[in-house]
Amino acid sequence: MNRFYLDVHALQTVPPSNLNRDDTGSPKSSVYGGVPRARVSSQAWKKATRDYFKSESLLDPSELGVRTKKVVEVLADRIHERDETIDEADALELAAEVIAATGLKIEVPKRKSSAKKSAAEGEGDEETQDALPQAKYLVFLSARQLDGLARFAVEGAADIAGFLKDKENKARVKQIADTRHSVDIALFGRMVADATDFNVDAAVQVAHAISVHRVDNESDYYTAVDDRNKDSEPGAGMIGTVDFNSATLYRYAALGVHQLAANLGEGLREEESEATPVRRAAEAFVQGFVESLPTGKINTFGHHTLPDAVVVKLRTTRPISFVAAFEEPVRGDLGGHMSEACARLAEYIPDVERAYGDEGSTLTWVLRVGPNTRKLAGIGTESRNIGELVASVGQAVAERLEKPE
Amino acid sequence: MSVLTLRLAGPLQSWGSSARFTRRTTESAPTKSGVVGLLAAAAGIERGDDAALAALAGLRFGVRIDQPGSRVRDFQTAHHGDTGASMPLSERFYLADAVFVAAVAGETGLLTRLHAALRAPVYPPFLGRRSCPPAQPVELGIRDGASLHQALADEPWQAAAWYRRRHRGEATVSLTVLREADEKEADADYQRDQPLSFSAEQRRHALRTVVSRTVTVPNPDAALRQAVRPRHEPFDALEESV
């Protein structure tokens, strides 16, 4: 397998906002280069990227995973959909058997509040509803995996226990649960705590975003009037504070394309080229990571922005973060932080590539907005818009994958 | 025998040795399991391949604290994918703004292979946690025939420019070295970060010896200042008058 990485770097300015807060309600922060910085955690941006896949339908929903404990129910629904002669109760039993055979631990959850509720309502119906077996942990099974399991269950529906005793079938059910991972899981990994042979190591590495400059959190003191107060009751109806900051963030993520290919397994559809799912996943990753935004307090601050500058690299050597270009904090006293941040990158990238990269095999693309980013113009192939960037990255990924070793 | 030295620097690092469940702490310096894990990832050793791991875990390990950094606490919430119900809150600790030199000593051929793997890794390197990529390439180089301690003592000071500037009044700086004990050293502590298995089912670690030493390295940024400092010798004046 050809080994190669896709690095995505973005500079993005966010106005006063609180994208990602800690337990005191303040925006998350860190220290770098000896000064405080704004920080947005990697998990916050990963979640935003995954949500963006769904909300923008970047990928067919059938290729995205759902994270749930209720895998038995979900699978039972699929079984019932596939073969309507299997009634719902039988489907549930089938599903429980099949899920157990994959190695996932399932249990019937203890009822707490629902016990009270059904006692109050005096209904036995609730009870059967509540007593459905669940996985002990949150599980991701891609739509494709669920389809595979449903097909398997229908096949062995006549005598599922006997069917599962067969060694070959036993191996098969494990294999279905372990291959054809949805694109989402292949990119970002999966959390299953007990059936470890399903675990997928994420192909994407996302760094915490940090500001390129010094940032101190600020506090907005607000008052709100009670409209129904009379003149005799002057004063605010309520007062409070909201912490916020504004920052120009350096964002970085790397995708091990070879690892993604291994996670995805063979082509998802038989008529497709083997490279197709990898290409589509890489495209979705680039677009999703660039365009997504954590939604923390977004209705308070309306911080909808997009990166001013994006640099994407496809390389055969190691992934390289350019964060060290901002270890010395950007001062920004001459016309904002973006212009100086771009100048820093424009100087740093060729330097670090010369020292550690492989200039012959590395491809570089740039997408940039506004005069502040002009210094980055020469750093790689310019794309006119995000669509063009994503398409050319996808094409290069497919070409590299198909190239004989 | 040779020594491979690494520069571990980035905005965030996190080196847990006893972290479990919802409170994920970090040691104040890289752990052996963390650094061996980084090398194993680069070399493409799969989780659960304990035999391949054993060769790497057999390397002797040490680390030098070039810039200690500060501790950052990260508070993490998670929600159920379907119902939106809250999952257990977790705390993660990071070292921000720290720089370390880590070193592994062992057979030259193995170190040469690891050095090459770091330049074209199978799985990308990270500083203790996936979300902490290194700020610059990590490998510094291979020292043939050096001892672990000597290699860590000889490596130039790797602290960031801003940090060195803060110490420009000092011609040399003394740095803490935490490394595995030699046979003769009796003052060792123990730390449970000797990796036995990274298998997803059961990670296992054994105890390992750690001795704390200090090495003194020159401060390259101090040299200029020293040269221009006026010579101050009060007795010179007396001699002239005699």
C-alpha cells in the first residue's frame, strides 16, 4: 500500500464568541509561546465536522454511522423491514442473538424512573417496552454493517441458535460487524469498550485549534429589563455575565489516507473502483473540516465565519503541523492578525518543507479570501472555490491510490 | 549500542501513566510507554503485536526536561448520539508549551530503522494523545556509541526562543534528566510505564526504574550578553596605585 497523508491547515477568524467552553462557562484556553491563547478542543471540532457531514449531506446517509446503545432495536427494525413475515417480537429476539454473536455485550437495562412511571400508570405495556436489551456501551454500527447483520439474521431466521453454532457463520457475523465501516467511523474511529476486535483506529488526527495571537478572555456584563415592571420597581429584571473572546485560529488536521483505505475495506459497491469510497471520504473530510464550526453559543454571538486561508497538502512523508510558525505570538498591530499570520505561514511552509519534506512528491493547494492572504498566493496551486479545492484533492487521492506501487 | 534522540514539542502534550476512566492526568515528563508507543506507531506495529512491541520496550529510556510547560485542565462533555442524554463528564490534563528531549538506547540497527520510520510513519506520531501532534518533526538523530546519559547531556538546549530569552542572564542552564537506572544506581524510583501490551483488550504495563539527575547545558542566547558585559575587578585599581 502506498503510504500517504493529507494535511489540512486553516486560518480562521472568529468574532466575539464562545465556541467551546469549560466547566466555568469560559471559552477554553491554553498557553503557547509563553502567552495565553484561545483554544477549541479537537473533540469539539470533530463533532462539528461529523454533524456537518449529516446536515450538508456530504455523504449518502447510508454511509454514516449512528452511535447508540439501542443496537438491538435498530437491528430488529432492519430485520423487520427486510422480511415482513418476521414479526417485531421475533425480530427483536433475532437481533439480540445476532448482536450477542458479534461479541458485543448486551444487557437488559435496569429501570429507574420508568419503574415509577409505569407503576403510576399501572400499565404492563410499558414494561415490555423498557425491558429491551441494550448494548452495554455506545456502539457505532454503520448502515452497511447493520444491513449486513440484518441480511445474516434473515438468512438464519428459521433456527438462529443452530445457525450461529456453525463455525463458519460465527466467523461471518463477526466479519460483517468488522468490515465495511461507514465512512464516518473509518475517518473518526469508534468507541466500543468491550468488543475490542471491532475497534477502528481513527484515520484522522485533529489538533486543538489555537489562536495565533495572545488572547485574554473577556466578560460581557448584561442587564435585561422586565417589561412588566412598573415605575415603582426600577432596576434590571436580571443581570449576568457571559465570557467570550475573539481569535484568529490556526486549525490543523491530518488524514492517513492509507489507514482510511484499510479501515474502509474494499469498495462499498461492487461496480465502483476501489479508490472511490476513499476518495469520497477524503473529499468529505476536507470539506467538512474546513466548513464546519462548533455551535457553542452561536445564537448569542452569531460567529458564523469560514476560514480566510486553507492550505492542503498531499504527501508521502510524515504529516507536518505548521503551528510552530505561531509559537511567537502574532502581534497584529499593523492591520489585524490575519495578514501577519499569512505572512508567517508563507515564510514558514517553504522552510519546513525544504528541511523535512519531500518536495518532489508533495502536492499543495491553497484556497484564500481577501487581500490579507495575498502572501500565501505562491504557496501552492490556487483553487477558486471550495468545490474546486475538494475536487482536485479527491482526484489526486484517487490517482495516488490507483498508481501501482 | 547507540542512542536515538527525539525532540518532543507542541502546543499540547499529555503523558498519562496512571490515568483511567474520567480523570485523565498527565505526568510532568513523557512516559516510556508514550514514547515507545510513538515509535511503534511510526514503525507500523499493530496493537496486540506484543512480540514486535517487546523489541522496542527493551530499549533503555530517558528524558530531559528542556522547557517544563504548564498544566492545562480540559473539561469534556459528551452526549448520547441519539437521545442527547449527558454521558459522564471527563477531565483531561495537558502540558502546554513544554519541550522535552527523549532518548532511547539500544541496538544500532533497530534505532536506524526507527529513525527512518519517523520520517515516513505508518501511523502519525502524537505526543501522548491523538489530538496532540508534534509541532515539528520529532527525530533529532542517532548517536553511535554514546551512553544514554551522555546523549541526553550532549544534546543542545531545545527550548523555544522566547523561553531561552527569558533565561539570557544565565550562561548555562541545568536541566532535569529522568532516565532508567544503571545497575549500580541504587536511588531509583519506580514508575508503571514499561509497556507490555498495547492491545485494545488489555493494556499492560510493568514497573520501570527512574533516576533523577541534572545536566548542565550552555545557553546559546546568553553568550552574546556575556561578551559585552564589562569586566569588573576592583583590585586592579589598587594594584595601579601601589
